[in-house]
Amino acid sequence: AGSLTGCGASGAPASSAASSEAAASSAVSEAASEPAAEAALPDGVYTADFDTDSSMFHANEANDGKGTLTVKDGQMTFHVSLASKKIVNLYVGMAADAEAHEGDWLQPTTDTVTYSDGTSDEVYGFDIPVEALDEDFQLAILGTKGKWYDHTVRVANAQPAAAEAPADGTYTCDVT
């Protein structure tokens, strides 16, 4: 949104050559930053913060505002469990573009979350493709009432996920 703020702000019409030059410059800088974004973390599983611009759209409280970031072959996917089943689809981009790109809608998973008091609940979760860490991006949400809403989100502070403790039982190992 910040890059759109300056469009036409001078009041003078921009020449198509200047517009083309700006678009080419933007495309070059985006292309130059892509390899760096992909190589940001080695393949693995991480815990990361899910920051949003809304108190109504956020990671489930059972997960302390966090989700799971998986990096595989340089591609990052962030899984977040939401607060309920009231958000039925996500779209990476703007709400105005979502309906025309139904094939790109992110479909929910049904996640079980366990709260600190021991109770659990089924909520929707989503696997969100992430281009870069610690950078805002647009994510549109579709609620149960059928209306799309724009939101700005960020996946940040990725830390290696803690290994799960083995289940109770008897184990053997070779010591070399």
C-alpha cells in the first residue's frame, strides 16, 4: 500500500515511459530480492509470530499468537490455527481480486487446539505461502457471511521448533 501512496500525488500526469521505467525498476528489485527471501532460512520447521492488523483475525490464543513455518526446498509455508471456524477462506492479495481468482483461495484445515485450562476446541487453520519473513503482506479473508476483507499480516521472529519429547516407554540405543 505504501508504494501506491505516491501514484499521481504530484498532480502532473506521468508519462508512459516514466511509468514503464518505474514498473521495470520495481520488477528488477523484486526479482533481485526473491533469491534472498527464499534463502532466508534453511529447510526445516520453525515457530514464528503471526502479526495481523485486526483483533478479530489472529492466531488462536492457545498458540500464543504463533504458528508453524515450514521451509522446504527454499519455499516457506506458514500454518496458523485461527480462533474459530468463522473465517472460511484466505486469499494472498487484496479482497477486490479474490473473487476473480477462486482457484487461488486457501482452503481451511480443521485443527484441534488445547487451551491452558485443558479444554480443547476445533478451529480452522490455513497453510499460507510466505515470500519473505518480517515483511508485511496482504491477506484477504472470507467470513461465513460471504464478504471479503483486506488485512495486512506479517510472519516474524522464526525460531527452530522445539523437538517433541518422546512418549513414555522403554527405549534402547546404541552407544558408539
